[in-house]
Amino acid sequence: MDKFIRHTGSAVPLRRSNVDTDQIIPAVYLKRITKSGFEDGLFAAWRNDPAFELNQPQYKSATILVAGPDFGTGSSREHAVWALQNYGFKVVLSSRFADIFRGNSQKAGLLTVILPQEEIEKIWKEIESKPETSITVDLQAKKVSYGSTSLDFVIDDYTRWRLMEGLDDIGLTFTKIDQVSSFEEKRASFKPKTLPIR
Amino acid sequence: MKGKVEMGKTLAEKIWAEHVVSSTAGEPDLLYIDLHLIHEVTSPQAFDGLRLANRKVRRPDLTIATEDHNVPTLNIDKPIADPVSKLQVDTLRKNCAEFGVRIHSLGDVEQGIVHVVGPQLGITQPGMTIVCGDSHTSTHGAFGALAFGIGTSEVEHVLATQTLPLIRPKTMAINVEGTLKPGVTSKDIILAVIAKIGTGGGQGYILEYRGSAIRALSMEARMTICNMSIEAGARAGLIAPDQTTFDYVKGKPHAPTGADWDLALAYWKTLVTDYDAKFDKEINLNADELAPFVTWGTNPGQGLPLSASVPNPAEISNAEDRGAAERALEYMDLKPGTPLKSIRVDTVFLGSCTNGRIEDLRSAAEIIKGKKIATSLRLLVVPGSARVRLQAESEGLDKIFLDAGAEWRSAGCSMCLGMNPDQLKPGERAASTSNRNFEGRQGKGGRTHLVSPLVAAATALKGTLASPADL
């Protein structure tokens, strides 16, 4: 996973609430067995509409998605995170993320930042009137800034550290693998096993 | 008395505490996973990750795979026609063979939707931690297990370590007291819960469904409720195990036997929320007041009793909800004020991990028996597993559906998410017993109304959204 310290880029507004992962990437695109190439399926149904924000030339180079509340609800498909990353997004801002989507994004290195809805509204207005607005998302300082505005955001220290170091979660757990073995020795005998087949 | 008085624990907190391998201040808890269910769609990249890092599956004996999401429900004895689906299914088979994981493939009697297969094999039991790369893993919470959906990175993590680092969610009690009226089902309870708290209401919580109306439900009805916890925003939802649970598990292929049964039962009986435990939030619902529910919009929180009319967005005060309602009505091609019962549908889908179990098929068949479905629509009946299909056939349910003019299919996720050929055409409208009415979920341009199996059956006969009482 790439390290994430800070990112500066332009942003695209997505003024919709409850954007579920079926909208982010429809199921028909989930048949691939790789983690790449999902950008063509990103918001597939909406991208047929020339008026859709991602199709507008002024937002073509955006790397920050400014989404409505309850972004990423529904299916657990991590393909939604990969599709956003494959397309070029580094950060998603929203007032509320669905739990599984947020977890997936933090595993895969897509930064999801929670800001109050009134601040999201202000950013929407700013980038709608001035699409070239540059936004900096600083994970080290836990700040989102643009123009003269600077906003603090909250993220737990552990996740922040892991993202900033680009650390693989599995590698970290392997440092505690002896504790896993001890735990296994104490598991109850009645707990079911899938093998041998009964 | 020495030390401080321990507060009681909720059921979710008890199961969590039992599975903590390692806990460090400022870090997520490392939680042991008792059972990992896998399927073809969210696992290939995880197995690739293992290969790249030269890792193996730590506990193949706590892992099981089934093919469900993209498999066809017709001609399952022939090779899968779609080459991309076939590659994904073949990849799962190869990965399971390479890493020693048990798999139930298309054509196997234990094949089916992963959340139907676990309970019927008896590998879903009270007090367990259960994960799967599928958000409807919450289904298994019906047994008093802590069960939740995970992404592919987490699938790889569990395959490699049989653990997951997780921050413990808060707990919310959903109290449902009273008695359901005839024709009202557990599907209507959960749709009413979601309409009440919204699709984000359960974010950050584990839900516990409690109260006399929940206790009165069968195991399969409880699974329907827990299944849709994710539609309320909660990763997990559970119900304390009781005699109904123990009776259901007993005798299943992987249920404990002999002395192990006694040990298990003694433990399972401790799996209740303590009387002095405190939930972070509580929601109350009166079962006596509930009616058959149906969704009118494009998220599962946009639902109303079937006797209501399509809402008028202009009357919704919250701007965010108003905008969502306007967009939803445009997509659904519905006008405010239209009685829900006047809405015509083209397809009725009976199946999915929400409502594809034998009781669901029985209850729908009872309504349909001896009658014909409306000539204007098709009724697709897709059992949740090959075993459910066989059981239904042994009871003659297939004949009831076929005689009525329905299609009787093989097991899989099917039209719930339209990854296989079972899809709505653009503009088509469905009454569906599944769990999501998202735009295009059941096929590009398709429109979905979520309903119970009883409403699905009545709608199939009438041609418009209906409950059995309307027939």
C-alpha cells in the first residue's frame, strides 16, 4: 500500500445522498479476478449521462470526490474502492460513510474524510463556482484546506499511522501470531469445523 | 467488596470479549474468527494476495466455499455460458483445491447461497464470530452469533491469520413487543425498522433485536430480520439464542453431539444480554401496529405500509431526504399520491438470502396453490440452496408454482443482484423478496419494490402490489 501523508488536487462535487456501492460499481463489473481495470465501471449507469459531474470537462482531472451523506452503503464489495482508486481518486470527503466501505477504503489506502454536512455544502459551492480550486488533505495535520478555509478532521490514531506508513495489516497481525496460536489452544471443543465433512 | 462493580454486558459485548486475541490501548482489538465463508466474487484477489506473499490459509477447517453470486439458475448441468463468470467460478475451484478449502460447487447438493448453506449445515451456531466477503453475513446473527460482512482485504487477512483487527462498535437495542397480525411477517418488521431509523441509522452499531415479537419468530424468520441489518447501516445484527435456536441446530450435520452438545448448550444458555447491561441506543416498535410493508424508492429506507400512497417530496421537510425522494420517484417512474396498491409489476422475484428458505417458499405456495399468476407478469422462484429446492420438491411446492405459471429455478443469488442472466430489462418493474432496491440492482434500468414472500405471492396473482388480504 502506498504511503499517504498529504494530497493536493482539484475536486468534483457529487450532490447525492445514499450513493450505494451498486452505483459506484454495478455487479456486472465484479466478475474480474484482478484489482485493476475497474475505472470503466465507476458510476457506470450515471456516466451515460453527459450532464453527470464526472463527465464535465472542468472536473476531468479531479482527484478528490466530495460526496453526499451515507456514501458507500450496501454491498461489501471492495471493488468500489478499487474503482475509485483506478479512476484516479485519492480522497473522498463526506459527512457520513457506510461502515464496511469506510473499513475497505482504510485497508486499500483510499483516504475517507468525515466533515460536517455544512462544510461539505460550502465545498460544493466553492468547486461548482471555481472548479479549479485546489484542496489539500493533510493526514499528518488532520486538516482539509482550500482558499482561506482550514478544517480539522478526526481519524483514529492507529488508522492514521498505518495509512501514513503504508503498512500492510496482515504483516502487523503476524507480529502477534503467537498470541493467535495460544488463543486457538484454548478454544472450546464443541466449536464447529468445516473439515472433515460430516 | 474489592474493586469496582462490573456492569452487565450486552450479548454483542459478551461474544466480542470471548474472541479478543489481543487488546492494546489505542489499537483495534484483534478478534478471532470462528468461521469464514467464501464465494467466487470477493475471494480471487484475496487468494492472489496469499500467493504473492507466499502465505497459506491458516485454518482451512474453519473455512468453507460455495458458488452463489454469478452462477446460472438454468441448465446447471452444462458449462457456464458467460466466459467471464465461468473464469471466476473456475478460479474459486482452483483456489480451493490449491489451499485445501472445502467447496460446494454448482451441482453439489450442498451448493447454494452462502448464508443459506451455513445454517443448514449446522456450522452456524450461537456465540460464534462469522465473517464473509458479503454484507448479508449479518444473517447468521439470528443464531446469537456475531456475524458481519467484510471486504476483500479482510478476506485475505482472515485467510492468512483467522483474525481481524476491529474497533468494537456500539450497541443498539431494537425492541419489538406485541403480536404480528396475520399476513405480517418478519420482513415487514425489518422494513419498518429501516424506514424508521434510515439507511444510516445503524452506522457504527451492532443491533440486537429483542422483545416478545422477536421471541415468537421461527429461526428462518429471524434470519430474514438479521439479514437486513446492513440495510439499516449496521454491519451486524443479532438475536439471543433460545429453545427455538437450540432445536433448529440440533441434529444438523455439523451440530455438536454427545458430551459436546451438553457443553455447547450450557454455554449457549449464557448468551443473553444481562439485565443490568446498557445499550448505547434503544429503538421501540409495536408489532401490533405493523402492516405489510413495501418500498417505493431506491434505498431500503424509502418504504411505507402497502395501504399508503407514494409520498410527495414537497411535503418532506428535510432537504436531504426531499432531494433523495425526488430523484427516487423519477427513477421509479412514480407520481406522488399514487396508491401503492395500484402499481403494476412485470416480474415477481421470490428468493435470495433474505427470503429464499423453505418457510418462505411454503408461505408463498400456500397463497398461490390452485391459482394462476397474472398473465401480465412472470414469477421467478429461486430456492436459496439446492437442499431447499429438493425439500420444496419433496413437498410438491415446485408443482404448485409451475401449475400457477411460475418459473422454478436452481439455487443461487440470481435476480437479487443480477450478476447472472436473471435480470430485469430497462424500465421493468419488480416486486422482490430480496434486500436492495438500489437503482439498477436487479438489472440496468430495472425498478425494484421490496416485499415479503406473502406480498410477492399475492402480487403475482393480482398483477399489482397486493397482500393476501387483497385477493
